[in-house]
Amino acid sequence: MRIGYPCINRSIGCTASHTFRLASYTEERLIDTVKENLACLEKILEYNREHGMLFFRITSDLVPFASHPVCTYPWQEHFAEEFQRIGKFIRQHGFRISMHPDQFVLMNAPDTNVFQRSIADLVYQTKVLDLMGLDRSAKVQIHVGGVYGDKPASMDRFSDRYESLDHAIKNRLVIENDERLYTITDCLAIHERTGIPVIGDSFHHALNNCGEPFVDLLKSIRATWKVHDGIPMVDYSSQEPGKRTGAHAEHIVPEDFRQFLYQTRMADFDIMLEIKDKEKSARLALDIARDDPRLVIRKNADA
């Protein structure tokens, strides 16, 4: 078990998510922005290594407009050395890495233009992980998508389109349940058709389920992950008091997380904390989990 957080570190004074307006796109601006983002990503990973947070979700904004037609610059070749260096660091220190496209990536959209733009974004994100030389345990996670008035047909469309994807994408793609439309049970049904691994989001499951406790689904989720996929990934969060239903908590609730670890002790998985204060909660979660036998001890870091 590794524990981590997504995309942004609030402690180190930089971000790997710098972007700019499409109207101001130039190759020079792209190069400068990507250079800055990659440099900050290295700082984030070093911080995480020092503190034992070995699971990290890389921002989709690492290369701005990489999937947009305006971007014809060969950023892959220009930054090949930087990507290789970052990948070496990730492998050396035993990190688990993921990426997560935004809500506009809709594999099952009836509009074929939306689908094609979604594929372009998946090509970009899988390319980032490939450039780093990461194995197939580094994943790109997406939601199933919309219902579009006919849920069975939308699930069929997702499954059919998945089968048509390039293997470079299929090797990395995983699906997760959401808080409104697709349950873990729905995702497991899509897995049966496609073989795509399933991520269980415990917070989304609490809001959208078929009556089963989350823990009762862990065995079925585990069965969707093959050896080359690594152990399953699980997203964890909780409700922020006083906010709309589904709003992620600002800070981890220690007793709730302690109970989550206890209830799931029979299963091994990596935990992505979708908590808004990022590394602050991740460090507390590691402290709570310090005696959990599943926890991966950080490599080459101070005890």
C-alpha cells in the first residue's frame, strides 16, 4: 500500500500546472511553460520521497494544449531527456503514478467530435507516462461518462469504443465509479465486457451504490487488475461539512480514515487521497497508517 495525493503540492512554492490562454499560444511560450512545469514536478516528487508519499497523480496540465490541434510542436522530443530523468527517479524510489483527464474526456459521448477530442487527450496522457518509461502499473483513470438518456446503450458504446482503442491507451486506461451516474457495479459490468481494470472511489460509492458496503466489493475490484496492472488503486475522501453533497473534504478526518483502514485490512491497494489540503492530509494519513502491515516503507528517505 502506498498513500498519496493529486497534482498540487501547497508546501513547496511552485506548481506543475502552469498554463496560458489559447489565444496567446506560441511555441516559445509552450516551451517555457513545460520547462517550468517539469522542474516543479521534480521538486514535488522529491518532497514526496522525503516524506514517504509514494503515490502521486500528475496534473493533466503538464503540457498545455498538448491534445489541441494548435500544438504541433514536437514537445515529446524536445523534453525527452527531462521525461526520462523524471521516470528514472520514479522507478528508483518506488513511486506509483497516475493521471486523470478532466470531465470533458467522454469516451461514450454520442457526439463523435467529443469522442475524438477525448481520444486525443488520452493519447497525450498515455504518452507522458510512456516517455517516462513507466510500466503498465502507471494508469490513466477516467469516468465512464454520461448516460445520455439510455444508460445501457451508453455502457455499450463505452465498451465498443474501448475495444477500438490503440493498445498504448488500453494498457493504461482504468475506470472509476462516480457519485451520480455509474456505480462500482456498473464499472464491474463494463470490465466483464472489456477487461478494463476498475478503481473504487469510496466517497463516490457512499453517494451512489446498489446497497453494498464498499468493503464487500474490494475482492471483485481486485479481480479486475492483472499482475502487470499492479495492485488496485482506490480513491478516498469524505464529505466537507456544510457544502453541497459530494464536495470533497478540506482535511482528512483521522478517525474516519483509521476506520477505513481497519475495515479494508484484508485487501491491499494504493490510496489516492482526494482531500483538498493535499500533502498535509497525506502526511497525517501516513502517520495513521504507520503500523499497517500493507504500507510500503519509503525508499532512500530518512526514517
